[in-house]
Amino acid sequence: MLRAVSSAAAAPDAKIAELRRRIGALERAGGSAGKSAGAGRALPFGVPEIDAALPWHGLALGALHEISGPARDGAALGFVSALLARLAGHGAGQGGAPGVVLWCRRLGAAYEAGNIYAPGLAAFGLDPSRLIVLGARHGRDVLWAMREGLSCPRLVAVVGEVEDAAIELTASRRLQLAAEKSGVSCFLLRTTPVEGAQGDITPENVEAPSAALSRWHVRAAPSGPVPGLMAPQAEQRWLGPGRLRWRAELRRCRGGASAEWRMEWHHETGNFTLAAPLPNRSVEPAATRLAL
């Protein structure tokens, strides 16, 4: 009788062990697939802490990456612009020449999320003349245009602004396969509902499944000291905002772990750094928060 009970108890343990083995094999396969995307090409952030956290030692090229941000906050758009500027300087186009970027958005998006400002792109180091802006009537048309653009190897990247309702797992999978086939990088821009004061994810804004290799959530952060001034003058907030800063959260990464950084963008050198922590302040003036 005791032997029969012991055998019955061992059977579930064996099944659990087998399930763990299969899950481990799937996770290792997923990590290998992520590392092989873009034929081993990657765009480094230039920040050792960030590059080391990514399986590709940078942002995998020839793959789909999703970048979201709160509504009425241009931080995600600015973050993508900085990545595109680095990508153009990285020589990702054919023959190492700067490539062309296809930017797809829905008609009327300018009234909701703001228009693309050419001088602002130039400030990031992205030549507006290398940008093709395409306006589509519906979100599904934006996705179609993105897939068509990804089939053109002359492009260095494809950017798409879509609503959550237009994004499904199948649609993101098609974008990922198209980017992997052509080697053209793809960035999916999304807006998310306004989060709580602490940035907690609520049941209303849980992210839907996606085939993107990485999913980022970017928000504006208080800018740093005004460059070119010596302390303590540089810490005086009334002198104006300093360098752009973002709170970049890596929410999902295939083959990697989630992480969060406070990043700073340097216009003069076109690179990222980790922002130094700001002095403790009970109230941070709203004027120090940047739209990009």
C-alpha cells in the first residue's frame, strides 16, 4: 500500500520535471533566435551598463523593436529619433552610406501626438532630407506600408506609429519576419494610457503579446544641469533646461532580463550616457520636464 502511494506521488513530480525541461529548452531556443536576428549586427548604445544587459551587446539590427510612451509625452519619439541618428551614423545603409528612413503614421496623428519637426530631428543629428514620411488613412494601412517598406533593402529603418487596437501578435510577427529577412530595422511607436504617480502598470494598460525582440517604455525625466556652466550656477533651474533625459524602461527583451535606466542624450557628440542622480528636491518644477 505504501509502495503504491509512493509511486503515485512520484508520477506528478516526474511530469513537473519534464515540463520544466521543455520550458527551459524553449527559453534557450528563444534566446538563440534573438541573438541570431540581424545576422549578429547590433547598434550599441555606447553605455557599457546598457549594452551588457542586452543579448546582442546593443540593439539588434534587422529586427522589430517596440517603443511606447505616455500620451502627450514626446519622450518616445525623441528616443527613437536619437536611435535613428546613431543608426545613420553607424553606417547601416548599403556601402556604409547613410540610409533613408521610412516613417509611417496615420493621417490626423499630428493633431493627437504632434507633428514631426524637421529642425528637432536635425538637432538629434538626423538629416530630415533622409526621411520619407508616409500618411495612411487607417492603422491597418500603416502596418501594410511598414511591411512593404521592410522589403526594401535600401532603407536603413522603418518607423510606424500605430494605435494599440491595430496591433496584434500576428501583425507584429509579420513585421519581425520581414525585418529579419531584409535586414532593415523596424521601430513600432505606441502611446500608452497615463500611468499612476509611481509609474505602476495597471490592469487597464497591460501590454498585449508582441513578437518584438525588445519592448521599451520611455518617459521624460527632469533635465540635467545646463551644459557649459560651472557649479553651482549649473544647478540653478531658472537658467533653463539642460540636456535631455529619459527614464527608459526595458520591459521585455528576448534572451535578456528587464531593466531600467535614467539616460541622458548629448547633442554635441550624438551619444547616450547614464544620467547622474539629481539632488533631492521636494518639488521638481514642471518647467524642467522636457517634451522630447
